[in-house]
Amino acid sequence: IQLLYSGRASYQKARSMLLLFKALIPQFERSPFIPNPTIVNFRNGTLHIKGNTTEFLPHAPENLCLYTIPYNYEPESNDINSEFTEMLKRLLGVTDLKSDRVQVIKEMYGAALAPVYPHLFMLHGPGGSGKTSLILPIQKLLDPRAWCAVGPDEFTGFALGSMVGKTVNIVTDINLREPIEDSIIKQIEDRIPVRMDRKFKDPVLAPLPAVHIFGGNDLPPTYEKGSGAHRRRWTFIKIDSFQAEDGKYEKFYSNRIMESGAQGIVNFAVQGLLDLVARGGHYTVPEASRLEMRRWEMENDRVALFLEDLENGEVRDLELSTEGRMERVAFWEVFCAWHKESYRTEPKLGKIKFFKAVFEGRQSRAKFDLKKSNGSIMVHGVRERGVASKF
């Protein structure tokens, strides 16, 4: 523009001409901030996912694919990366590749190729157990522009700006000190666009990446209080079958894995994707993962932990009794004392939310009752230890 004006255009004039030029450019038929995960470009064609079926077709401009997986789609290929399969057996502690633990990893790889079915994966275990070795090949299978790296505790503010237009979020070592943002996690499955603020740019409305893969030495804390909202959204995979010796591990092992036959890993991921498509997006959940989810819910639900301690006789001066009853305020005070003794802090939830969790929670529905007696509101089903009810 300055050349056309012989270098004499003011800033405002050059900017006006630029805006006019941009207004004349035909609009993109679909927002570039919202990739379509049902149409996936491979090097040799495009995979179309339609319900529970797939169709592989030649490349076509009208598909408007933003990213391309830099490998071929070969579902009938017999190429196997033996180095990769041996790593799976070693890190997952299995001898058979038909194990449900291997199937979970296969589905994780497949979901990353085509994030049609929103899900979060958490690989956790001690340092040197191979979590990162299982995650890094996924990054290498994808278009580098297709993935981002935002921890679950960072799903706020400008960090969301780096997730605009991405299909997969991968973090190999997350922050385990800060709780995850539960409200944002729930919007991942709903595919509801959220406002993403960007530095020095206008915010945009776009959905979060559909697939998130995290690694860490343990499970992250959460504000979730036992509602079960996370159960269908997460898969926990404990990696603790192998421990690398200090000074003897291979720093760039994932590179060697890929060099041993990247197409074999792609075929492994494609099979996981086809399994998911055939099952309508229902992920495999091993029994061990269910137990991990239950433990995670309990660790982050302090009312549930209080009730469990009460049931086990571990709450000071309090015990369960079908004939017992005590004043509601006294029951609340016992919980506050238990919380301070257990966590060295006062409980963050108030009395009303505490009793709502006690009487409406699945853990306690059959154990307690609330009645008014002699002008006082009484909790039936519990009493002071070794003391008969005085009411």
C-alpha cells in the first residue's frame, strides 16, 4: 500500500486501505477456530466419519481440512512396530496385546487422530515409569499445529488463547498442587464454545480441544464433591509396572520408537479409532480405572471421607446407631473438629452444603434421617460414643 502511495500514505490511510482489502476477500465457509474432527486428512486421502461408519476418499478442497496427519491411512496393513509393542507390554505389565489396558492406550491414540468423541486421559505413576514414553509418540503422529499444551489447572485467562483451533491437548507433567477447573472440564464434552481471551487480539468463541492427554506422578486435586460428573469424562491409567534406573534411561526413546516404524504406530492408532467408531464413542474402562476413579472421588469429597471414617469408627466421640440421635448443630461441630484435625484447616463448605451432602449424597441416604423433636432439629442414626441418647 505504501508503494502505491509512493511512500506518502499516513498510518490511518494505509490502515483504511488494508481493512477495505480484507473486506473484499471472500469469507471462509467455516470458522478456522472450529476444526471438524469428523473429516481427517492423511497423506494419501481423507477419512470421513459418519455415525458408526467410516469412508476413505481422495483429498478434496471442499473438505476444508485445517490439519494433515503426515502418514498414510492403511487400516488393512500388517505393519507392526515391534519396538512399540514391546514397550506397551513392558510399561503396562501385560503379556497379551488383547489386554484391556492395551485397548485403552489404543483408543487414546485413535481419539487423538480424530477427536470425534470428547474424553480426558490421565496417565499417572512414579517417575521413570514410562508415562512420557507413552504420550510423546502421539505428538509425533499429529500435525504440529493441531495440538496445544495447557494443564488442567490453567483452563482460565490467556492460557485458553493457545487452545484456539486445536484438536488435542497434551501435557506430559501437570501441576498437582492446584485443583482442576471443573466447570471448564464439563464443557469439553458438551462442545459448547467458550470465550477464549488472547493477548493483544480480540477474544473468540470456540470449543476446547475434544481430547486431553495428561501425565503426572499422581491424580490432580479437584473441587468436585462426589457428584460423579467426571466418571464418563476421564480415564485413569496407572503406569507403575516398570521403573527406569537412574542414569540408564534413554532420553530420546520416543524418537527411536518412531524411527523403528512410524506406520506401525499409525496402524495401531487407526485400529483404536475404528474400534471407537464401531462402539459409538464408548471408551473401554478397565476395572482398575474404575477403582482409581472411586479413590479420586473420595479423596476430593471430604464429606464422603468423614462419613466413611464415621462408618469405620474413626471419628472421635461419635458412632453410628440405629436408635441414636443428636442435635444437628452438634453433628456439624463434630465434622468441623474432624476436618481441622484431618486437614489442619477449617472446612470451606458451610453448614447448609454439609447437610445437603450428608442427606442427599449416595453414601448416606440409608444411614441418616432428620426430624424435629422437643423443639430441636435432630439427626437420627448417630450418637455420642458410648452414651445413650438423652432424647
